[in-house]
Amino acid sequence: MSRKIENTGFICSYCGANVKPLTNGSYRNHCPCCLYSLHVDNLPGDRASNCFGLMKPIGIRYNGKKGWQIIHHCKKCGTEKVNRVAPDDTETLNNMMKQGGFY
């Protein structure tokens, strides 16, 4: 699947935000307003999952090769996945940390 096909905007299923595609060459996989995602991939970018559950942001970690990543937990099937922090996630991440961390 090409990055152009993967990098599309969407309406967030959790908070309803109108999320625009990224313009930095990467692709969007979570909402920058609430950091929620959808369980749509089995492998990164394949869009092959049949679950479609909400992926709740439950933490953050640092990976030496990939940088900061958000840890997501699927509220439907329990799968956990990590996604790179996008450039426009910073404000939401900072606000969450000021308020005591993740949900």
C-alpha cells in the first residue's frame, strides 16, 4: 500500500475531530486531539484487521530508532500496539502530562 493511499484525513471515532493528513512524509494513524486510534492494522500500514475497535492511548515510551511512541490498547480485543508520535501531537501530550498522564 502506498503512503499516499494510507495518508488520508478522517473523523475521529472517539472525539469527533476532523483530522487532516500529515504533510511530513509519514502517515496519520491516530487523532492529534485525543490520541485515540482505530484497530485497523495487523501489521503496520496493512489495513487488514477486522477488529476496528477503539485504541485507547495508555502510555508513552522512547525507542532509540523510532523516537517517542504512544502505546495504544484496543478496547475491543485487548491488542496493544505502538505508534510514533506525530509532530502535531505535542500539545495534547503536554496537556495530558500536566494533568497527571494518560486516561
